Amino acid sequence: MSSPKKTTNALHEKTGVSRPETISHKAIQNIKKLKQQQLSTDELITGIRSQNISSLSRAITLVESTNPMHLSKANEIIQGCLPHANKSIRIGITGVPGVGKSTFIEALGKYLTGLGKRVAVLAVDPSSTISHGSILGDKTRMEQLANDKNAFIRPSASGENLGGVAKKTRETIILCEACGFEIILIETVGVGQSETAVHSMVDFFLLLQIAGTGDELQVIKRGIIEMADAIIINKADGDGVSKAKTTQKMFNKILQLFPSKKSGWTPITTTCSAINQDGIDTIWQNILDYLEMVKSNQYFLEKRKEQNQFWMMETINEQLKSHFYNQTDIAELLISIQDAVIHNEISPFAAAQNLLNNYFKK
């Protein structure tokens, strides 16, 4: 009796046939070598000025570094780029989580690159207060824009920084401008009424809202509504169109309760569907109308000057704080005095004064 014939399925792999080599080990080594290569300050500035994205990314990494050894080099790069900055339109975009900020930014970014503009997106992700980590998934959420040759997306973690932006967002703006990006879109973490920091670094502040959030009483409060130059009701598509129109009317009434802006601009409200790219052209035209007005009445330059002064003071505060905590003797004293505070042997205020007195004695 003959033995049964063996059968094979379509997924059967023949013996003796190895998988083709899909990864070039030589390419991997070249990439590692390139990453290890240290470029000088002048080389990085030259690279940024020639619109080299690799140089821009490296420079931003230096600027964001908490290593004290990188501070001097980062300052040199910023100083070298400063004469070539301040020529872009800076737009801040905020809204509560789930409002569709990433989808909106991608729609606006693609519309602008379609007009021949070079767009940089500085996206800030919230950091965990427990693990201190961030997802930094903005490139994944904006896949089409990430693959656009005229766009640059840089995700950063907010860290312990308040105000909806990362610690070095202001400096990153300067580097992107020097790299030839004409429009800078700054996406905040979307934490509601604490977005003051991003307002102090942009020309136009855009607030995204959605209908039916049950937040009608909250929006009457001063704060983020008062700072907004435009309120956009997103997700105005399908069954949400009528709700978006109703919400728009509500915001129009609310805005009448606020005093006139120093810029002379009356905040606009409009609806859009970022996922369908509806209304994006109208929003961009509103931004252009705003810029035309504030440049003609000199408010644009006045605001830029105020922002420069503000960030000078913020930089001083940050450097003093960093210098304080980087002192070895202060760090040692802090450990012992914290234990005393925990056990109620000294008040937090007296402990702080003790630390400051030791610091200023130096």
C-alpha cells in the first residue's frame, strides 16, 4: 500500500531558500556615523540658512537640551540666525483635546503649501506628571503634511512648562524662520485657560471649538476667549453643520461682552470642516485681512517689540532658576532641608528663604 501524498499550502517555504536581504548594514553604519558627527556652530548656521532640514533639526535639539554644556553653542546658533529671522507669519492654534487640532493644522498646512508657502509646525504634546514622558505622535497624525517637501513638523514635549508650549518654542521659531519657513503654526497642548505663553509669541491666535460640548457657561469667562483673534467651530460636517452654526451664533453674542482689542481687530467666528477641507480658504483670508490691518496701524511691530521684551525677562528667569538648581552645595542643602519640611521642623517659606540666602551669599 502506498503512503499518502504530502500536501503543501501556499504559505509553505521551500527549504534552502533564504530571505532576501532587505536592510543594508552599510546604510545603517553610515546613518550612525552621520548622527555621531559633530557639526560646528558655523556649519549648523550655514546649513539652516541653506534650508537643510537635518541642520535645523540638530540645532533645535541643541536648543532644547538641558545639558549646560550645550547652552553656549545653542546661544551662538540663535544669535547667528537672528538677523535672518522675524520674517514669517506666526499663528498660534489651540483648543480642548478632541477638537481636531491636528486634522485642522494638516488641512491648513496642505492648503498653504498648495499656495507655494513653506510651513513649519511646532506641535507641543503634554508631558506626564508621573512618568514625564510624551507620545510625540504629531507626525503620525499629520501624515500627509509630514511627507510634504514644503513642510516641517517638530513635535516637542511641554515638560513642566505652563502656558501650552514647550520650553524652547520661542527659540525654535527663530531657527525655523532663518531656515526660510514663511508660516509658523504653533499647536499648543490645549489646556484651556492657561495658553498665555503661546499668545505672547504669535501674531494671530486661533481658538478651535466644537459644538455640543456643554461648555457654554465656561466660554463667557475671560482668559483664552479674550485672547483669541478668531474662533473656529470645527467639525461642521454631516449632522454637525446646524449645531456648528448655532454655536457660532452663541460665540458672536459672547464676544460682544468683551472690550475692544488694542489691535483694533474685531475677532471673527466661522465654521469649518477640517476633515473635508471646507472653510480653510476663508480662515486664511481672515488671517490675511488681520495682518493687513495691524501692519497698517503699526500694531504688528508694536506687538513684536513687546513680545521680545517679554521673552528677554522670561529667559532671565529661566537662566536664574537653572543656575540655582545646578549649584552642587544648593542641591545638597536642598535634600536635607526638604526632609525638615516634610517632618514639619521648618516651614516651607523659611526653608526657601534659607536656600536663597545660601545661594546669594555666593
